[in-house]
Amino acid sequence: MELGSIERELFIEASPETVFQVVSDPRHVAQWWPDEARYEPVAGSVGEIRFSNGDAGDQVESLTVVDVEPPTRFSFRWTHAAGEPAAEGNSMLVTFELVARDGGTLVRFRETGFRERGWEAAALEAHYRDHVQGWDHFLPRLAAYAARVGVRA
């Protein structure tokens, strides 16, 4: 099994402009991914996302916006230690590429950086599987939410 990247494609019945807002604006992102998102959707912005885990407490992850090219591309690095600048080797890179197609948007999703973290084989596999499971849960939520938002952004 290749553990270097997670790649998915999904079609969303909404314009690229709408989908771009849904994957980049923290107010929209919090509707389909984390419970809370705090960052500015501009390149270089540093912030965080929070997942509520009930009695286990909250999981807070650092997030740094990398690329913002409306309405075709949005990328960020995440999972780096708080206060540490995001870079290859200490974080994951998530990229959303958006292509207008058939009255909607083809989303090309990719997360990389697993091998660059330097984890031993068992840790690499565990982190990779955890992220696969997470994105398999959250990306359908992204599609459903973006379709509901429609042309409103």
C-alpha cells in the first residue's frame, strides 16, 4: 500500500466560486469539517481548527494557509506543532483543486506529507489510515454542504 498521499475526486453540484468559499472560508469549513475554524483565508495566515471529542476533550490542530487562488485552488498545511512554522517534514499539505465541469465543480483533493514526517513504519501506517478514515467521512459532508449552499457564498 502506498502511504505517501491521499487523493480523491468528487463532483459537486455547485459553481467553483461556491465550492471555493466552502473549502476556504472558515465559517463554511466549520460546517463540514472541524467544529471550529479560526484563520484568515489568505496565504500565510496562521490559525487553528478544533474537533470536539466529547469526554475525551478537544483536539486542536494548527493550520497555515499556503495557496489561495479563487476559484480554482486552496491549500493549507496542518498538524504542525503550535507555535512552530509549518513546513515540509512537520505538517501535512492539503490541496483542493476546483475545475468547472458539467454545470458543477470537480474537486481534486490531495493530502501529502506522510512520508516526510519521518515516522517509523507502524506510526506512518496508523496516521495514514486515520487520515483516510477522516477524509472518507468529511469529504462527502463537504459535497452535501456545498450543494446545499448553492450559489450563495
